[in-house]
Amino acid sequence: RTVKDEETGKVTVMVCRDAKYKVEMEYLKAKVDAGAQFVITQMFLDAQVYLNFVKECRAYGIEVPIVPGIMCLNTFGGLQRMTSLCKTRLPEGFMEEAKAANTSDDDFKLWGVKAGVAMCKEILAGGAPGLHFYTLNLEKVVVGTLLGLGLVTAEQAAACSTGDADAKFMVSAQGITTGAKS
């Protein structure tokens, strides 16, 4: 969302900023004060959105780990639906790259892995304490991303997928963390 400062006239692109932003941040702080030990974010596709959110949380006194919620990119149609539904901000040129990669399901998934690895590297470098993947029971892109990040071995990745189809069985990456507190 863009907001124009009435005094300066400056236009600013804001993340999660609406009339209820302050109320929502105070509510999140109250949840943490009541005992929440970590926060998992809504999906995002722009690493800077996560990094800005963590900074905002710290400004509100929210000091628990903020775990990034990663939506894996499995299909172009799914990307379009989810970004529209969640009003997700995209990095410049992202949708054009996605469209160009949409030549086949496999090609799009490969691009989704590449995009996921790049974003995850950026947020991990920015201090993310781990990663939470919204898998929708589709493990191929998640496993490919974990492999690309070096968080699983090729042997472990192969054990997660026994065929061409996703969701043959539940896959868990619980316990894979970086040890960093963000």
C-alpha cells in the first residue's frame, strides 16, 4: 500500500499498514506478553518485507523469534491466486520472471526453487532464526529449496520423494533451524 504524508507530500510504500496497523502490532505484543514464544509470519515473497517486519516488531518491544512463513511456488496459477488473496508485495520484475518460467509445470517448479533459495538466503543472512514452509502438501519445491540451501543432503532429499507426484506422504522438516535468534 502506498501512503502520502499530508505534511511533506512524500509517498511511501508501506507493508501491512492500514488504519489498524498500530492496533494489530499492539495485539501481537500482548500475545507475546501473554506467553507466545515465537511468531510465524504470513507468507511473503519479498525478503525486505520480512526484514522490515522484524524491525517493526523490535520497535514495539516484541523480542521473541520471528519465523518467516515461506510459500513455495508450485504453479503460476497458484502464485497469482495467493498473491492476490494475500495482497502480497512482490519484488520488481518478479511476476514477469514467474510468467516467463511458466513454460511447463516442471520448469515453473525449478524457477520456484531458485526464487525460494534466493529469498531464504537473504532472510537467513538477515538473521531469521529458521524457516517455516507453507507446503500445501506439495513437497517438491520445499525439498528442492532445502537442498539448494544446503539444509538437507541429496540422499535426504531423495528419501522425501519417491515419484513424480507431490503429496504422496507427509514430509516434515521440523527441527531444521539456524540457531540464530531473530
